[in-house]
Amino acid sequence: MNSTDVFVIGGGPAGLAAAIAARQRGLRVVVADGARPPIDKACGEALMPDAITALEGLGVTIPAAEACRLRGVRFLGSGLSAEAAFPGSDPGLSIRRTALHRILIERAEGLGVDLLWQSAVTGIASQEVRLGKRTIRARWIIGADGVNSRVRRWANLDAQSRTNLRYAFRRHYRVPPWTDRMEIYWGEHVQGYATAVSSEQVCVAVASHNPELRLEESLRALPELNSRLRGAETASTERGASSANRELRRVWRGNVALIGDASGTVDAITGEGLGLSFSQAAVLASCLSSGNLAGYQEAHRRLARRPLLMARLMLALDGRPKLQRRILQIFRKRPEIFRRMLALHIGTISPFHLALDGLALGWGLLTA
Ligand SMILES: Cc1cc2nc3c(=O)[nH]c(=O)nc-3n(C[C@H](O)[C@H](O)[C@H](O)COP(=O)(O)OP(=O)(O)OC[C@H]3O[C@@H](n4cnc5c(N)ncnc54)[C@H](O)[C@@H]3O)c2cc1C
């Protein structure tokens, strides 16, 4: 094969989603990734209900046996806890990255996407992708090569604003799950996330501004989470990653478009990175099939707005233990506020509606 309609650089979740969506529109698609599947990565492994809806649009169904249901979110800290269920009847899911990767590959293969593994892309030209000595012609080139994207640099799309760079670590523990919520544990300068990924494993991630603060040490600052894990065997090695709110000035140029973490990121605390890339895939494919990438920019910005807002709201609590405590107390006393925040988070109400009932003002006062 010497030519294709769409060449996707990076076969992580965003690249595979982009490939599936483009193939659904009848385009010929090649994906190349330097690694070999199943590809693992530091991740909280939670898919919010809106991510499941986006996956359904791609024709991807996650078998019940591969995932755990997530019914909402629980905040814990200072000996307090507050929780809210997802609105509606659709739960979120938590699933091992490796299982999600396999399921996405199966769907892409089923649609006839050409997948090239252990095939690092070494450069691009106007309508060409280079893999070492091999060259493949492509009408469209998609950069789905993650947070340190080289495609972004090659296409001169690197101009970005980045806020709140944090360092995250994750590991799995062999312990019977104690919750069907995505749990966020608030320490003074570190948060811990726990999600059940099977009947015997929990995924634990921590994030802070301190690159030296690895998982074990972070857990000591999160006593409630630490006590859940006491004596549990570890089931995976510790993996690290950076986490930040990053917005690019542009996400396309000429015939090159970026998707997923290559196109900007939202902090891990939102649990929205994957869902965002699945939604981006659908709009990107629609722009490709109409032959015009200009609409992708605005749609991309619109999709990122809500998770970025939620990340900023939640990170306003970081390093402010008194405020964390106050918010937890308010969420316990007025659970409907937490429920509406969660509904905003997953996109079932708009910030406009939230503002209408005065909650935005309340939240603003609390975070002032
Ligand atoms: C600690 C942490 C917790 C998170 N928790 C959640 C969560 O609970 N829920 C959620 O939805 N999101 C979460 N996220 C975000 C989510 O993990 C990312 O948004 C998601 O992995 C982005 O996928 P991607 O395909 O864009 O990038 P990646 O998964 O990084 O994939 C990029 C791929 O490109 C390949 N590649 C790179 N360069 C080349 C090249 N030159 N040639 C060929 N291939 C190349 C790589 O091998 C890789 O496979 C979390 C992130 C962090 C850091």
C-alpha cells in the first residue's frame, strides 16, 4: 500500500478513534504506531457517561465482563465524604487501558483500517508520511501521537498555553473493589483517584505539582485511601505521566490535524481526556469527509471548554485544605449542588443553566 486517504500517526485511543470515525465515513485509513499493542499508559481508567455515548457513536461497545460500572463521583478528605450519582440511568465505566486498547483495535480492524505496529513515523511532507525509508502518500494526516507530539512540531502547530503542570503516577492494587464511584481523595497538595477496574483490582492514581512525590509517598498524605490499600498486593508497575490544561492556538494546518493529547490536554482530575478524544474523532471525520478542516478548530475548542472549566474549578481547591473542607461540608449538606456540578461536568446541563439557578455565583464565592 503506497497511498491512503487518511494517515493517522499514533495508535493510542485518540488515533484509533479517529481512524474508526474516518473509516465509518468510507475513507481509506492507515494507522502507524511506534509501539506494539496492547499499549498501556498512566491513566485513571475512568470513562464518564459522555465518553460511553461518544464510543457508541463509533460503534464501540464495551462488553460488561471487561469493565466495571461507575455510578458517580465521591470526594473524600479531612475525614469527610460527599458523593453524587451521574444523572440519568447511564453509568460510566472503568476499564484497564490495555483492554480498551484491544477493543478499539478490534473495531478498527473490523472496519478495515490498516494498522502498522512498531512503525514509528519519522517525518511528514505536504502529502507524505515517512516511516524510515518507506513513504506513504496521504490526502490527510492526523497527529494522534500524544502529549509530546512531534507531528505538532512538524506542522508548526506548537504555539500553546499551558497551565498547572502536574505530575501523576498510577498503579493497580489487588483488592476487592469497595466502591462503584470514581473516588477523588483530597490531600493538601496531592489528590488520589481510585476506580475499580475488575472484581479484584483497583486502579489508583495520584497527582501533584511535585515531581518527586511518587505514589507511595503520596498515599501517606491520603490516609483514607492508604488504609483501603493497606496490605494489598500491587498488580502493575508504577507509571508516571504529566498532566496539565494545555490549549493550542491552532489544531490544524493545511492537510494536517491534531487529535487527543497531541491537540491539547485537560488535567487528569476531570477523567475526561479519553471521552474528549472520542468526541473530537467524530467531528474531525465529518470535516475530513466534507474536505474542509476549518470547522474542526471551532468544534475542537467548543468540546474542550467544559472539561477545562471543570479542571479549573476543581484545581482551585488544590493546596487549600480549609476550602476543601468547606466544599465537602456544603456538598454533604446540599447534595443537589454536587449533583448539578457533576451534570455540568458530563455535559447534561450547560454552564448557562447552572448560572441561571445561581449556583455558579455560589461556586464563585466559595472559590474566591
Ligand atoms: C494520571 C492520568 C490519569 C488520567 N485519567 C483519565 C481518566 O480516568 N479518564 C480519561 O478519560 N482520561 C484520563 N487521562 C487522560 C488520558 O489518559 C489521555 O487523554 C489519553 O491517553 C490520550 O490518548 P492519546 O491517544 O491522545 O495519546 P496516547 O495514549 O499517549 O497515545 C499516543 C500514541 O502515539 C504513539 N506515537 C508517538 N509518537 C509516534 C510516532 N512518531 N510514530 C508513531 N506513533 C507514535 C505512541 O506510541 C502512543 O501509542 C489521564 C491522564 C493521566 C496522565
